[in-house]
Amino acid sequence: MTDDSQKIPPPLKKNPATAVPSQPGSTSAPPAAPADEKTKKEKINRVRRRFIWTFLWGYLGVNFLMFLRYFFPRALFEPPTQFNIGHSGDFQIGVNQQFLQSHRIWVRKDPGRIFVIHAKCTHLGCTPDWEPSQNIFHCPCHGSEYDIDGINFAGPAPRPMDRCWIGLQPDGTIQCNKAHLFLDEPYAGVDQFNDPHAYLDI
């Protein structure tokens, strides 16, 4: 007969779920990499969301400002059409350009007469250049040319440049009005350059 009390029981298998955690001094440590990667991904996603929302609100803000712009009138501030150009003695004989930038005119003075040329080409409205070496006005756009009095002689310009209304004030100064122009159209039989206020005798 065999004695059952003398049988040796088989060794117990360790359950991983009930395993005792290793002590601080032990060499094996639990992996912490997945937690770190999750934190980094959360930070990146947070930055991306912030960037997207900033871009979206900026885009909507710009469009809202453009929408509000339509409620304000776009007024154009142009120089006055009527202004004082001073005394006749302030100008030299020939073409004077001191009012070209501010009022787009040339003051043309002869020994006994003064008049004002509107600096606008009669072809397409460009501003010609005064060429003192040749005593001509030359339009750089399409090549129209005018003599010292603004009379066209070359290029596509159909007629001379217009002249502005001028009048003598009680204090002796000259008033100019660009809203009142004098024309010379040979093909239409119109010549207003000798009309009153198209020039002044000095």
C-alpha cells in the first residue's frame, strides 16, 4: 500500500494579477512610456485647437469689419474748383507750373496777356509734361503734343487743351475757376479762347 500522506503536492503557479509589486530597490520597473505619449498628444491637440479657433475668429472678425465698412460713405475730397492764384506779377513770362500738383493747371503769361491752361490732354485725359527745352507740352501716354499755348499739333489729341475762367479781384489778385472751361473745337466751329474771362489783359 502506498501512503498518500507522503505525496508531494505540485508547485503552485503564480497569478500575474495577484503578483506582489516589486520593491523600490528591485531592478524591474513598470513602463511609463504610454502615459507620457498620451500627455504629449493632448498638448499637441490643445495647441492645434487653439490655432484653428484663433484663425477662425480672426477670419470672422475681418469679414465683420468689411461688413461694417459698407455703412460709412466713401467721400472723395478733391481740391476746390475755385481758388486764388495771386497777382500777375508773381508769374514769369512763359509757362508757370507752381499750381500743377495742387490744382492741375498751368499759368501761361505773355507780355500783355495771362491765361490758365487746364493740364488735361484732350485725347484720354492724361496730364501732359511741359518740355521747356522744346517749348511744347508732350503727353507721355499716346504722344499728343501741344505748343506753348496748349494748341495741339501732333498725336491723337483732337483739339487744344481747355482754358479756365479767370477774373481780377478788387485786391488785384486773380481768381481761377476750373468748373468753367473755355474750348476750342475747330471741327465744330467753336472758338471760346477770346471770350471774356478766358484771359486777362495785363
